[in-house]
Amino acid sequence: MTKDMIALTPRMPDPAIVLAGLLAGGPDRLVGTEGEGAVIQLCDEQGRPLVSVEAPLLIQVEGEAERLLGAEPPRVPYWWTEARATTGVPEAERLAGAFAGRVAELGGGTGWPRAATASLAVVPAEGISAAPAPAAAAPAVDVLTDKVAVVIQDRPVVAMTAWLADAYRAAAAAGLGLQIVTPAGTTLSPAVRDSLSSWPNRWIVQDQRDGYYDGLTGALVRWEHGLFVPAPAEAAPPPDPRVTDAPGTGTPVARAYQEVRGDTGERQLALTFRAVHPADEQLVLGGGLETAWRELTGTAPAGWGTAEPANLPWSPRRLTDLARSRAPEPTWFVVVGTPQRPGLATIRVLRTTAGVEEETTLAFGYGPDEEPPLELLPGVAEALAVRHRLQSMLVQLRRARRDLAVPPRFEGPGVPLAFVLGAEEVRALPGDRARRTPLPTAPRELGPASRPALYYPFPGDPSDLSVWADFERLTRHLKGTEPEAGQAERV
């Protein structure tokens, strides 16, 4: 596995500290740059990178090192300096560890992982060479084929770091999939899970019993023709009597994925909503997210950034300025909460002919002794509809981890709690279609009576997946594709 080494320091690593770290490979080690100087590389004698070091990042948000590394950082603000060792070269791993250890020691901080960053000695690397870097590959890419870019990660949580975000964008621009390979003990950040939802993007977990499997679906996979693909049916593992309540699929599923935990009482409340704003100078993005966050937790988000760790204190104005500077290109943001109330959101901002589209996903985690504030949801929906040009919103509740990390095993889908249709969308539907639905419960009107949004509630049992059938009936009805009464019997 590729090794990432990180120095967490209260002081910014100045040029002297960085130079001392770079000398971990000896005074003759070649140094190169990538990413317009944002990445420094220690290279072998042929100029091929052994270690890539990203520019230090100032972290002003509490809890990010604990969330992503399980590490105890200095007090905020602190500096996060990350080094990535080239795959398959043990000396490169030691070199990255020595670099991070030196930076941490001279910067008055700590290195992660502690054992790998403990040595400050020069790493003898004479005669050591790395494999040729794939053409146009980002520093995070370990294997590049004509179908996918493969990234190998060995860290507690695979997050949407600047490294990984660059690899994802480069792969998408080249028409390639992104496949992330991890050991079995790794989890994903929700921000990464969302980016792996479409084929051939995959999260590949290395398993001692069954080889490799997809961490999001459990499907056994194998490497063929330049990418990981589903294994054939005959590759199905023998049944394991310890496995109960396994997900039903038609493809071979890894036994590790099927080992479902009992109900721990942990829950996640998830909101997905979309708004379209006029493109004017007064527009401030992130207001809808902040409103939902405050309504559900009593506080604003803690921080935001364009990658993980989120490094900036929450500021809708600064977020808007960055999105405006990048327009008409889309901009992606991650927003985080505090350790006391785990929360994570992503925002995608896109400039279109309709205006400025803002797509938001938001999730909060709750422990067995905490109740999700379901009674507040109608008020959240009304605030978004009245003040933030809400078009639509889906609210779900699921049995899943309080810390929001995505494990490589079956957790089960969410169950709809509510669907909300914005005032303009209600008005655009013919007649009383938005109000007269096939659901047993009438929708609730939100906002002004002359232009209301509509709130469609569903039963709130996270174990009742049949609610999805009701949700599908509602969406078909709103789109005008629901069969008329009696039509189903005639077919």
C-alpha cells in the first residue's frame, strides 16, 4: 500500500524546516516540482518521484485531525504538511516518514503515523529507483491504464484530500474511472463515497479471505484488462454460518461485507436539496446549508474547504467569492461540524442558463442515546422554501455510524422521511396534481398561502424499506407518469 505521512505543527514549516525535511534523503537527492510548484518531489537518479510533498495547509477547524487520522493535533490553528511515498518502494516509505518526522520535530508538533515518523535519520537510497510515472498522472495515482486511474491508500479514513481531488479531476477529464484500493480496516469519508457512485469508479477492499471486493456493494472483483471488474458467479465464496441478515444480490458477495452488525442504535439523518438562484452581485451561497444546520443543531457549521481536511472557518461570503472567481467552471465544497455533533455536507455550485444552481447533501450522526430532531424537519423545509429558493428536498433516516464514516460492509439504505417540492415547482404543475397524490397523508403547505411549497411526510421507521415504493409512486405522480386508477388492472 502507498504510505501517506503527515506532520501536524503549530508553526508554519518555513523554508529552512522544509529543506531539513528534504535532506532526509541526503544532500544528493534530486528535487523536482509539480502542480505549478505546489508539490515538491524527492526523486531517484533518473528524476522519477520517490516522495511527493504538498504545500503546508493551515487548519483553522477543530476536530479534523481526529476525524480523519485519529490523531491528537496541536491547538488550532495548526499546519498540516503531507508527504506521499511512491508505491512499492520501501525506501520511499522510510524517506517520507523521515521527512514528516523532521518537519514535525522542528515545527514543534507531531508526526502521523507516529511509528513511521519517529526516525529523523538520513535514509540511504543510493541506487533505489521508482517505476516510471504514468504520463500525465497526478502524484496520487499509483496505476494508470486506458480505462482507470488506481489510487492505493492506507490510512484510517480515505478523505477527499487535495491529492485525491486532483486525481479524480484528472481521471474525469481524461474519460477514465477512479478506483481506490484500501486494506480492510479503512473507512471512507461521505465526500469520497459520493464520488464513487458511478461505474467504473469503485472502492476496492483487499480482503484476506476472498481477495478483493467492492466496499460499497460487497461484489467480489478481480483485475482484468486494466481495471477491477465483477468476479464471475463461480467465484462466490462458501456460505459462512456466522453471517446473518446478509444483503440479497445476484452477484458473488464477500463474506466480510455480509457480516452485518446488530442494531447499535446509531442513526444518520440525511438531507439532499437543490436551489437555483438569480446570478446577481447580492447572491451569497451556503445560506440554505447554514439555515438547515442551525435549525437542526442550534449552531452554524464549523468549517469549510475545497478538500479534506476542511481548513477554513465557516464563511458563506468567502465561499461565494471563491465560487464566483471560478465561474463558469463548477465548484465543489466540503463543510464540517464539530466533534460534539458530527456533521458533514458537500455543496456543488454550477452556473447555468437558469442561474446559479446549488446542490447540497447534508448528514448528521446520532448515538444510541440521542434522538434525531425529526420534529424540526417541517420548519427546516419551510425556511429553505421561503428564504433560499428551494426547488426540492429529500430527507432520509438510516441505521449507520454516528461518526458518518462509511465502512466496507453492508449498512442498509436510508428510508425516506419527507419530500419537499418548492413553491415554483408546485405552481408549475397542472391543476391540483401537487396536492392530490396517491399517498394516504395529504401534503403540508409551507410558506405563504398564495405560493406555498409542499411537504410530503412518510413514516419514520428506518427498518421499513417499503416506504421507497410510496416515494416512487409520489414521484411518478408528480411527473405525470402514474397510471390512472384501474389502469393497472387492465394491463
